[in-house]
Amino acid sequence: MPLELLQLAATASQTAAGSGLPTGRMLIWILLFPLIGMTIWGILGKRLRRETVGTLASLAIGLSFIFSLGFFLAMLVREGHGAYTYTYYTWIAAGKWFSIPFGLRFDHLSAVMALVVTGVSTVIHIYSIGYMRHDHAYWRFFCYLNLFVFFMLMLVLGDNLLMMFVGWEGVGLCSYLLIGFWYDDRNHPAETNEQGTGNAIAGKKAFIVNRIGDFGFVLGIFFIFVTFSLMTNDSAELQKAYAGAAKQLHVTDVEQITPLKFSHLKAIIESWPEGSHLPVMVLTLIGIFLFVGAAGKSAQIPLYVWLPDAMAGPTPVSALIHAATMVTAGVYMVARMSFIYVEAPTAMMVVAGIGALTALFAATIGLAQNDIKKVLAYSTVSQLGYMFIAVGVGAYAFGIFHLMTHAFFKACLFLGSGAVIDFMHHKQDIRGYGGLRKYLPITHITWVIAAYAIAGLPFLSGFYSKDAILEKAFEFAPHGMHWFGYAVFGMGLAGAILTAFYMTRVTALTFWGTPRIPEEKLATFKKPPGTMKAALVILAFLAIIGGYINIPAWWSSDHKGGQYFVTWVQHWTKDKVAEERHFVQHGGAAHDEKAGHDEKAGDDGKAQNDGDKEAAEKPHKEGSEVHEGMSLGMLAFLLTLLSVGVAVIGVAAGMAKYGVKKTGAVPPAEGEKLTPLHAMIKNKYWIDELYEGTLVDPIHAGSKYVLWQGIDVFIIDAFVDGLAWFTLRIGAWVRRLQTGLIPVYVIFMVAGLVAMLIYFFAYGILEMPTFFIKGGGK
Amino acid sequence: MELIPTNIAPSYWLSVITFLPLVGAFVLLFLPRSEKNSARWVALLFAVVTFLVSLKLWFGFELGTPQFQFVEQCDWITFGKWKVQYFLGVDGISLLIVLLTTFLTPIVVLSAWKAVQEKVKEYMIFMLLLETAMLGALVSLDLFLFYVFWELMLIPMYFLIGIYGSNPERRRYAAIKFFIFTMVGSVFMLIGIIYLGAKYGGYTFSYPAILDAGIDVYPQMWLFLAFAVTFAIKVPMFPFHTWLPDAHTEAPTGGSVILAGILLKMGTYGFVRFAMPLFPDGVRFFMPALAVLAVIGIIYGALVAMVQPDVKRLVAFSSVSHLGYVMLGLFALNAMGVQGGIFQMISHGLSTGALFLIVGMIYERRHTRMISEFGGLAKVMPVFAACFLIVTLSSIGLPSTNGFVGEFLILIGAFTSGTNGALSSACGPGAYWFAIIAALGVIFGAVYMLWMFQRVMYGKVTNPKNENLKDLSLREFVVLAPIILFIFIMGIFPTPFLRRMEASVKYFNNHYAKQFTDVNAETASTDAPEKAKQAAVTSEKPGRAFARAREAVAVKKDADINNAPSRPGAGPALKSGMKKRAAGVPRLPELK
């Protein structure tokens, strides 16, 4: 095994020395830099100087970023923009049909993700050099952070579901470790109860809720395997599909096809023989199960409860893991598995519906939180909801687009909050802030940019991505049900107003007005160091320009006037064959992603389109009329206007309530009487208490009193002890006849045994009585 | 006898490995009692040498054949027409467990360096004796020889718990409970072994011969039950598990490690080596019940572990849960499930062994194992915390550790089998629910382990007694490091391990398929036409063999009853049905 690694390293360096484009084999280096870094800090970190650890850890991630960038550029110049893939060795294999490679895949989708992950990580590492400057476990922090990047890249670059799962659980582990980083609560006095201390509990909660999601993910994998493996399913369709997939993948033998590998599974589904239906029921089930996993990782209803608690971790962690990268893994996974979702409109409905509900629901909670990080946490949950709306309505590329812009502005917001918290000596309550603009000018500017980006004001990145998502949601009509798309759109719009409102609220209460603690005290507080400011500026800059990547034409390389970013991602997610079949089978979802940048697809789609409209009109006439009545361009324009409108309304409302001059509009202090509605929102609808009361406590009590003390001690042990007591009584009786103790017992046992044996052998009745088998065998 | 190579080259490796510890124990006998350190070093020396010699098995093992290797065969006891052989060999199924045994023993000896201060010599003798017994049971290919070693395992373990146990009042109770439970189980097996030898082995107990003989359907039922009860107690499966928490809690650290690491595997090994291949019809008949018990064990063990106040009891119950996975994997009867099951045996041996070592280390420092006594140890003992964390993660099956590979293979194997395979044919179409419910155990696994870890390691140091605890010493680190290394190696490069068991597992699974196809073919050709039609109706999928076989058996039973056989269970129709299986092996005359 180590031999394989050495061999690997040797060839990688060999190819690196040679000139020209990188080879797929070198992909491992993207992963190795953080891993090497993590190992060194873990073992030696304690003996190194703080600055050394911080700088080198940032450098490790920076190298990963440079390698990712290199592969990305190589893909750009490569003929056909082909993906880089490489299989290193067989990871797990059992039997003829189950073989999981250790393979990496750097394609259009993972390129975007890898760049976002390594890029944002680098910036946040640099920020952390400053933020963690006083912490004595500095090296442990960077060790965990490097490890996180390693697992995240594994998740993104893995070429099969199991590799993705390694990263998937690995990032969960790092999240657990980093949430509980201050496990003795030294910087963040959270409530302590009999279960231990706050931060460690929050970490544990995150891991366990994630595990519940992973349960769904694993079931999804099982169903995929059972449905698409020749081991269990030897139907004629699947065999034809395998043959087609083998042709498409240029492999000679169908046995080389592993249904758990993304590209292979995609090929199988795409090669499904014409005229026969895919098993839509199972695909729907798979889609929903995988989404349960996504809901756990990406904090969607009903598994979102861990994310707000996760804010117990250091703020750079919240920025990196709980805003920019890890929590978006679910969105990435749905986009990666898009070829399954497009075939299962019901699963799409579930994804979009839960996304919309979460977007709105979390936004309402965000209205009444007083902890600056909690506001941002609920805002993250809400924004993730938007991403799921996107991938749920089939606009995968836009989901990834929003993922990217969100990574920029939300990381900027979190780091900004970190600067504030650092400045305010780890106080996080916005009721104690106010007027910080004067003391933290750079933080203030970057914060405002990012806050308005998330609010969706025009010309900032959030506007472009969110607007596109709402537009696609409006056109969504699963099973021809237009009302569903409208409902999702409506909830998204309502969430957008609330987002604009609460972001204005938190901005005003933090930076504007007059300080709520004495100014002379504020003046003595230490300003954040340069590394923190640099990170904020970089991210604010990205939060502005991030949206322009997708503006058509002016730097599009294919000169078709398409939206460049979206076209790029659609190399994987845009599934022509599947899309057409989707229309044929289910009708209705006509306008979904008809950007028309690929002429052939456009023509085909159009032909199908007309038929579909007729089909769609029957169940839902009104919906179709809207589309008939105006051109698509006009519709898009109106929708854009609408979303700008709501953003402006939200900001204006926030200004009116908490704006510059309204210094008195501070939220009520603890213990003050709240209106019932306010109390409900502030207490997060008592969902945590509900889970505690209906799930956690009953399971705990049941295990303790029924299973352990009931069944184990009271029934089984009592029975065994009773038996022993009975035996002893017999022994006592025997003792009166003879003298021995245990030997007597043994003698009698053996004697009985021998008697039985003689009896059985003599009469041959050891054969099982026939009625027994007959009775039980059926 | 296809499992035994025709030309057996003389080989002494297995004998050397098996009896080297015994030699060590013998040498120790002559040491004066006061020479505590010499006793330790001698024991360590013999354990390490045994391990080094056993590496020959790993490197010399030939891949791609299900045959037994390093075979040794000669007559041992002749008594009338009875013949007991000295017959040893390893195949892909036992190889890894043998290596686990030789790997863990030196670690256990080293871990007792400081912990055991009284009767050191005897402790080491018991340990080495135990190793010989375990290795002997694993490599025996003669059922009687296996039984001898099997019973031999009890004695040192009984003394280890009874003499070196932590609580003088409870340890005798625990030791006797352990002894009685396992003893009662073995009695049933002994009857079974004698019956098998007499009826199918030609008055020998040769495992390959009995395997080839093919056992009649009805005796299979009770024989399987006899073996299954024995092994199920050892595993332990719910509801036979209650000896385990007591034994673990009272046993000294080394005893717990061996108990969890290897002794429990003897139960699962017994299933996969003896109970399942010898009695396929019995397995099929009892599969629903056993699979249900396995799944109950997974969930039950996890839930009860969650509420234990004592770390050691918690880990003990977690073993019940983990071994439930192993059993479920074995019953899946496909490549993934069985290989996963065997892999999980090894990885459970490592991770749970390490957990007991870790518990032992804090017990040495604080002389308590109650969770509530601890808190905040991560700050006082950072290296210890890191080791503990890795082992914990391995135990909850985090991907990239060994725990994940076994657990995942088992679950996907059981799911596949429950959808279209052995489990679904034996238990009905909803059998994939077994895997789904078992997967829930993965969630609870995270709950109890992480909750325990958090309460012990995280938080503020509230108990003043914990403030000045020493971090790991070099010796303690050396004890844990090899296990941690293998946790990662087996998680990242599991293939070398999986490949070593591949051929044997394939043979194991094919053995089943063949048995059932034979029964079916027989039905189709000899029975009444409508019954033949019934059996041949469906266009068959591979996994349906089970269902067909089951129908066939049911059909035969009817025929049996109709024919009103003179002696119950020996009906002519049934005998003819079994003949093909036994082709080539002369059937022994019935005992009268």
C-alpha cells in the first residue's frame, strides 16, 4: 500500500517536471497539500511558532487553489473542454459486482466547486491568522481547518458516490471538531447543563443530525445499487442500457461499469432504451432519500436545527464551514445527481418545496434574533433554501451560481461579524453594539456591500443569482402543475423581502446610530489586524463582481451569446436526452432552462414544446395563458422588476424601523414581555423543544427504563439468575446424597448427556419431527 | 474433499504458531513468583515471536483458491472405530482472525505491564494459554479438535475474570455467569458434533468430509439449532448477551480486550465456518428468526449503550450492536455481506480492543470508570484525547477508517440480499427492511459514542482529581499506535484484506447456491408433474434459488407424510432428494 503511494508521488512529480498540460494523475495533489499540512500541524504544531503555522497552513490551501486553477485553465484550453479524471486504485471491492475505485473527477461542475472551496478557504485561512492570534491551541485550529479542506475537496472531486460520502462524513467530523473547538467554553460562555458544556454539545448535535441525514444518503446509495446493478436486476432494459453505456464510455466489458460512479450511472440512465420507461417510482425514492442527506448537511427543514447552534464555533469556522462551503455540499450533490432528479419530477417537487419552505421559514426566525451570528446563521439556512429551489426546479447551474455568490457575500458577512466580535471582546449581542461605523470603517463598508448583495439590490452579485432562481421557479410546473411553481416563487419572494429587512436591521443596529456602550470604553478596544481587513476586502470585491461572471456575451468564449457560467456548469447538469424524455413523459415543464444556447437542443426542445403546451393547458389553463400572453423576455423583465422591488421594499422597511436616526428602536432586552408573535419567532417556533420532547427524551427514557432496566436486568438477567438459583437448589439436594460440589454438577450433566445420546442413537428419533418443519416452513 | 489439496506438503507453521504461546506458558511455570519483570518480558517475547511467525501466513497465503492452506493432518486419538484427527489449516475466512489474535496478544501483554502487579506470572500464563486455545480453535479442521480448543478457551478466561477482576464482590458472579452461559451452549454443540461424526463423518470428525457428505434435511434443523445456540451465546446475540456486560465490566483490561477482540469473534467464526456451511437448510429455516435477532441486537445494543453510566459497560453493549452487524452480513449470503461481515470482525476487534485499552488507561489513573467522574480530560491529556478520538471515530464507522468499510459492505450486502437474494427468499419480500433498520443503528452509534466522548473528554475540568492526570506514557502510546495505524490502513486500503478472503467467501456462497439448485433439480425431475411445473414456473433470477429450494422442501415433506415412512425422518422420497448432493461419497449405514 505505501508502495502504491510512493509510485503515485513519483509519477506525479515526473509529469510535473515535463512541460505541457497537467495530467489527470496530478489531481491528487489538490487533496494532498491540505492533508500534508494537517499532518504536520497535528504532530509538530505545538513546537512551531504561531505565525509559521498560520502562514504555512494558508500556503497549503493556496497551493491547492493554484492547482485547481491550473486544472481549470487547462480545461479551458483543452480540446472540447474535457474533464480530468483519474482512478488511482480499487478502494473497496467485494465480489464480481461491487467495486468502488479511488478516483477523482475534475469536470465542469467540480471545477467551480473546487475553485470556490480552495479560493474562499485561502482567504479565510489568512483571516484566521489574525483572528486566532490570542488562542493557545492555534496549531490545533489550523490542523482541523486543513483537514476540513481536504475532506471538502474529497467530497467535491470524488468520482463516485462512496468517495463523495467519505468527504461528506469527513466534513461533518471537522465541523464537529471545530464547533467544539473551545470545548471548555473559554471564549464563548454557552449555557451549561448536566449533559456537559455548550460548545461540545452543539458539535455533537451537528454530527448526529448530520448522521440522520447520512442515513437517507446511504439508503439512496443502496437503492441506486439495487436498481442499476446487474447483480440484482437483470431486466432486458437494464442490459440494453448497460450496452449503450459501455459504448458511450468506451469500455469493452459491461462488468467494468459501476453504477455508483457518477459518470457511469449517468451513462446508464442516458442510454436507457427508447420506448421503455425508467423506473420513475424508484428514481423518485432515490431522489428523496438523497435529499434527506442533503437536508442534513445543508440544514433544510426538518434537519436545520444544528446549524444555528453550530455558531458556537470560532467565527472563521462559521464563515468557511457553516456558510461558504460545507453546508452547500447538499446543493452540489443534487446538481451532481441532476440526471436522476430530472427523471423524477415528484422528487424535484420535494426538493423545491422544502427549499422554498426553508427559505421563508428561516427568514422569519432571522427577524427576531439578537445574536449577530444567529441572524447570519438563519440567513444561511434561508439562502440554502434558495439554492434548493434552484436545483429543485431544475435550474442546476443557477443553484451553483447562487452557491458561489453566496459563498462570497456570506463569508464576507461572517468575517465582518468576526471582526466586530473580536473588537467587542467576544460579545455577540447586537443590542450591545451600535455606532461601530466610526471604529471599524473597513468592516463597515465591506459589510454593507455584502449585506446588500444578500438583500438582492441590483448590480451586486446576489441580485443576479437570486433573481435568476426566482425566475426559473416561476416557470416550474412539475406534472403540469403551474400553481406549484407560483407557490415556490411566492415564498421565495416573501423570503426576499424578509431577507432585505433583517439584513438592514442587523446592519443598522450594529454599525449605525450611536454606540450603546460608553464611547470612551470603545476607544480603548483594539482594532482588528491587517490580515483580517485584507480578507474582508477581497471577499467584498468578489461579492460585487461575482455576479458578472454570468453576464452574457462580453467574455463568453463560445460566442453564442449564452450565459457563460451557466453554460459551463451545464456541461454536466444539462442533460439533453433526459430532458426531452422528461417532457414527453410528464409534460408541462416546458420553459425550464430553455436558454437556447445550443441550437440543436433548442430545436428539439421546441418541437417537444408545442406538444407539451397543449398537454399543460388541460390541467391548468390559467397558467398557460400567462405564458401565451407575453413573450418570455417580457416576463423575465417583469419578474426582475418584481424582485428588485421587493428588495427595495425590504431595505426601506428596515431603514424606516431601525435606520440611522432611529436609535431608540433597539429590540427588547431579555425578560421583557414580548408579543406572542414576536416570542414565537424569537424562540424559533419552539422546534428544538419539540424535537427534544417528542424524540430525544422518549428514546432516552425508553432505552434506560424499558430496554436496559426492563428487558435486560428485569427479564433476561432475572430469568438466568432464577435458572441458576434453581440449579443450585438441585445441587443442594444432590449434595445431601453425595458429597461433591461442582464436580457433582458436571457428573450429572455428563451422565444425562450420555443417557440422552444412547437414547437418541438407539432409536434414531433425532430426526426433526416432521410437523415442526411443516408448521414453520411456510 | 475439494477443500483439501490432494498432495499435502509437510508444513509445521500452524502447529508452531498455535503452540508457541503454550511453550511460553510452560517456560513461565519455572520462573519464581517474585520475578515479575522476567515474567512480563518472557510473555512479551513469546507473544511477539508468535506474531512474527504468523506473518508467514499473511505473506505465504495463496490468493484465488478456496482451499485450506498450511494443512497438517494426522491421526490423534483412535478409540474403537472412532478416529479423532489432528487436522489444521487456514483459509481466507480464518486467516485474518488468526492474525488478529497474534497481533492483539502482544499488545495485551504490554498493556498489563503496570496494571497487573500481583500474580503476574499466572496472569501471563493464562494469557498465553488463552492464545493457544484461540488459535487452535481457529485453525482446527477436525470438529472434535475444535471442540477441545473451544472449551479450553473458557478456563483461562474464567480465571482472568475471577482472579484479576476489578471488583472482588462482583467478579466471581461475572466469571461464573460467563462460564455457565458458554458451557451450557457448548453442550448442545458437543451432541451435534458426536452425531455428525457418527453419521456423516465415518466415525471421524473431519470438517471437509462432513461438508462433502451433505447432511439430510431434518437433522440439519436440530443440528443447526444446537450449533447456533452455542455460537449465538458466544457472539453474543440478543437475548443471550447478558453475560457480556458483566464479564467485560469485571474483567481486567487485557481480559476485556481479548474477550471483545477475539473471543466474541469465535461465535461469528463458528457460524461462518461450521453452522452455516454444514447446515444450509437449517440456516434457511431459521434465517428469519436469526436475522430479526441480529437486527434487534444492533438497535438494542446501541440504545442500551446510550444510557450506561459506566464506560466499560457502554463499550460492552456497543459490541452487542457491532456483532449484530456481523451476523446480518453473514446472513446476507452474498459477496458484500459475508466479506463485510468478516472484515467487520477484524475491525471490531481492533477498534473495540483499543477502546478497552483506553478505558483501562484512565482506570489505572483514576480507579473509576463512571462517566460522571470525568470531564475535560482533553485539556489535561491531549495525546490521549487524540488517540481516543480516532478510535471513537473508527467505532462509529467514519469513512476512511476501518469501521466504515465493514459496516457499509454489510449494509449494502444485506440490502441487496433483502431485495433480491438469500434474505428476501428466506424471509419474504420485505427483507430489505432489515438493512434499513440496521442502518438506523449507525445513527445511534454516533449518539452513544460521541456523547460518551464529549462527557469524558470535553467541557471544563470539574473534578479536582482530574487536574493532574498524566498524559500517555511511551509504553501506552506504543500499545495504541499499531492499532491506530491499522485503523487507517484498513480504512484506506482495505483491498489486500478483502482479497485474501475473496475466494473462500465465493466458495462459501456458491456452496449454498449449489445445494439449493440440486434440491430443485431433483424436485423437477423426480416428483409428480404438477409439482415439477410449480417449481419451474418462474423465469428464474439468481436469488430465487432460495425460494425454490424452500418450496421444494415443503413439497418433499408432503410427499414424505403421504408415503408414511416406517421411521420418522428417513422417508425414501427425502433420501432420494438428497442423493445427488452426496454423490461420490459412500453413505454410511444407519445407526440402529
